[in-house]
Amino acid sequence: ANQLFDRFMQLVTQYHGTERGMAFYADRMNLTPKYLSRVVKEASGRSGPEWIDAYVVLEAKNLLRYSSESIKEIVYKLNFPNSSVFNKFFRLHTGMSPSEYRRQGVR
């Protein structure tokens, strides 16, 4: 289980910017999404989508804080369909909008 979890995390590290569905990761590992989800939860105590979201939030925070890219460019880079979806996602996970986060320079 730990080896599968480690492989999942390697894939999330590599693809979180473009792939957010468990089906993608399960397919890469030749597993069913249901089985992979169970293994990840058992090995880490967190669900697969929670791990994926955590990586996306971390990447978004880094881009907002350390790059000069516009929020629109970040939306595109992280493969969100539009700014509104990205704003909702970011606010849900951080409690503030991307522009508020950038202005505050919070970690």
C-alpha cells in the first residue's frame, strides 16, 4: 500500500497542474479508481482528491506569491476552465481570493 501511495504522490507531483481526476492516476498505475482511492486513504488518512487539491493550492500560492504572471495566466497554467472556477477553488481552500492572497503576500 505504501509503495502504491508513493507512486500516486509521484504522479500527483508531476501532473497536478493538468490532471485532477482519480481516474487519470489510476489508469497510469493500472488500477481501478476505487481501489486507488481506498489505498491512498488507508496509507495517508487523506483522500486522493484532497492530495491533488493540496498540490494545486500550493502551486497556485507559489505562482501568486513568486511569479509576475497574471491571475489569468495562472488560471490557464493550472488548467482551470476560467477565472471564476479558479477563484472559487482558491477561496474554498484558503479563505481568500487569489488577488487578496497576492496583495497580502501571505504564505
